[in-house]
Amino acid sequence: MSGRRLTWLLACGAGVALLGAGGYVMARPYLAPADFEGPGTGAVTVRIAQGASAGEIAATLAAAGVVASARSFVTVAEEREKAGSLLPGHYRMRKGMSAASALDLLTTPRARMVRRVVVPEGLRLPELLDRLAEGTGMRRADLAEAARDVRALGLPEYARGPEGFLFPATYEVEPDTTPAELLGAMVERFKDAAAELNLERRAADRDLTPLEAVTVASIVQAEGGRYSDYPKIARVIYNRIKAGTPLQLDTTVLYAQRRRSLMVSEKDTTVRSPYNTYLRPGLPPGPVASPGERALRAALRPGQGRWFWFVTTDPAHRITKFTDKESEFVRYREQLNRYLGTH
């Protein structure tokens, strides 16, 4: 009997072991979710939506065949405390990746399919559209069409068009970004800068409309060389306006002629255009370039001085001289002419 009991116990032990093994197999989807091994193969593009949770990202990866199961990815992301740090965007992934490999790739900048385009300060609208087309791969014609849809751009109420209101900065462009969305983001970036500078109130403090303040900033941007000169250039503009003297700015004439040059002839200054500040008193009707934050700040906080003229005597080294004496202004112009004659 004791032998039979021992046999029964051994049998029960085996049964428990088998049950344990069977239980392990049945519980595996919960304790160790399905997972691929290795870095995967091929290529697949995956889009992570803005605000997506780790679970939603995992489901997207599993549906695209990147990972074997959503749970495997969530588990790894939680173990590494990366669940809340995954950025939205398009990613170039591989199929059949282990969850760990997929997480590694998602947190590597090179996997993100984004094009960065740098828009420098001082570009005119046509130049800016050229830069965007080159940097993003968008069709120039589509960008121009989006720029013409003024209402859709979300411009400030005081803007007459996009010139001067597409803020110069570095932009990240996703593959599905439209021209309208990109230009709209640039306008929003301008609005952020304007709000930070309290542009509308400070413009009113100077008896300017917001459009006039942006126009002054655009001239400062177009004329300026060194940032330290920006407030002085703004002061020259205000001093001449106060005196009722035409601004006589070459940059506005060149804008009217749609060209860039260091040389402006006497004939150029007779061009018939509301942007010709040699013939038309006061400010031109709108911006002549895209001003950056420093130029906007200079327009709102000009330097203190009686300067009435300025001349960039050495453009290569961005040396600009300021004066309130016409005789000095003439001498500075001669220095510029000598520079132009040797270049």
C-alpha cells in the first residue's frame, strides 16, 4: 500500500509538472508576449500621431508588421521608461523587428522622416518661396498658390499679405505637410514673436500701426549688417519721418525693382513705385523683407541719437557709419563708392 501511495505521489508530481508546463504555455501570451528577434528587414513607413499613447503607437507598429505584438512593445517601452517620450512624426522602420530594436530606432533621430529647412532673415517673399521649395521638395507653384490664399494663412488682421509675416526660423517638415500648413506655421511663429514683444501696444506707443512697425523692422532687416546697428537704423528712420524728410533708402528702391545690388543709380531712384522712398515721403505701404526678432525689437525700441544718415561703407565687413551731419554723409558715400569701385 505504501508502495502504491508512493507511486501515486510520484504520478501526482509528474502531473503537477506537466500541468505547470502546460500552464506556462497557456500563460505565455500574458507573461512573455509574442516578439520577433533581431533588427528586422526591409523598410516600412510608420506615422505616429500627435498625442498618441504608447499603446496606440504599439498598435500602429504591430499593424504595420514592425513588431510581433503591441504588448511586446509596450512592455519594453515601460521597462525603459520611454512610454511618454516618443515624438510624433513619420518614421522609417523595418518589418519583423524585436520590440527592443523598434524602440531603439524610434528614439534615434535618423529614423524620423523629417526635412529641416532654414529660412534666413531678410528674404523677400519670392526668395522665401524658392528656399522652401528647395528645402522641402514641395512644388514652388503650390507654395505660391498657398501664399496667395491670404485668408487661409491666418495672417494678423493688420497684414495686407504674407510679405514680412512668414517668420524666419528653422522648420521641421513632415512628409505629409502641405504648403498651406507650412506657411500657416510660419505665420503662427510670427504671431508668437509679436506677442512676446507686445508688438501692437509698443507700436501704438510710438504712434505707429502694427503694420508700420513691421514695415520699419523689415527695412532695418534689409539695411542692417551688424545686429548692434539695428536700433540706430530704426532711429534714423524715425528721425527722418519726424522731420518730414523722405527716407531715401536704396533697399526700398531695389525692392520696387525686384533686384538686389549694392549699386543704385540716380535713374533707379526715379522708378515710379509706392516703395520708392526717394520720391514718396514716409514709410512704404508694407514690409520689404521678412524681419527677425532682433529687427522687430529694434523697430519697437530704437536707439537714442540724432542720426539722420547712415552708410554701409564696407559691406564685406558689415561696417556702417551713422551721422547727423550732411558733410559726413557725403564723405561716407564717397567711401562706399570707392569700395564698390574696387569690387
